[in-house]
Amino acid sequence: MSPPLEYISLLRPKHSDFLSTMTREEKEVMDQHIAYTRRLFEQGKILLGGAAVDGSIGILVLQVDTAEEARIIYENDPAVKAEIGYPELHPFRIGLFSHELPIRG
């Protein structure tokens, strides 16, 4: 079996004040996005996820078996499907990682 692959998924909102001006529909999409990513995290498909506190970018680091699996996860993200931002998906290699990093909820 091949070692797992990492991918980074980025989402930049279409407007800089996204967090303070989300429409009801955008809020619903973001709630769906959060539920989707939590399920993937519980399945071990997301190593790290979070967003800049100013809302300028959201980041997911995926750990998958194939490039196709990364693409499917990415394309099925409710935020990507709803086109509420500018999404990107790239192969990624973790160079530094601290297992002692505190998790903040």
C-alpha cells in the first residue's frame, strides 16, 4: 500500500468582509461546510482545518489515499459547490509539524 498523500484546500471569500456580511444563504452553506469537514475529520481525512480570524482564508489539510479522493472531497465541499469563494486544491507536503500544538475550538 502506498503512503498517504496530503493536499491543501484553500478557500478565499469573494468579499473581504464576508464574516460580518454573510447572507442567510451563505451562513447555511458555511454551516453545511462545517458539518462536512467535521465528518471528514472524524474519518481521519482532514489533518488540520481552520480559518484566518479575519475571515480572509480557510484552510484544510487533507490526508488521502489518492489524488482522485482529494478531488472528490474538494468538489463535494458545500462551500466549493456553492461558489461562495475562490477555492484551490494543491498537492501538499508537510515539512514541519508539532504534535504538541494546542487545539482551540
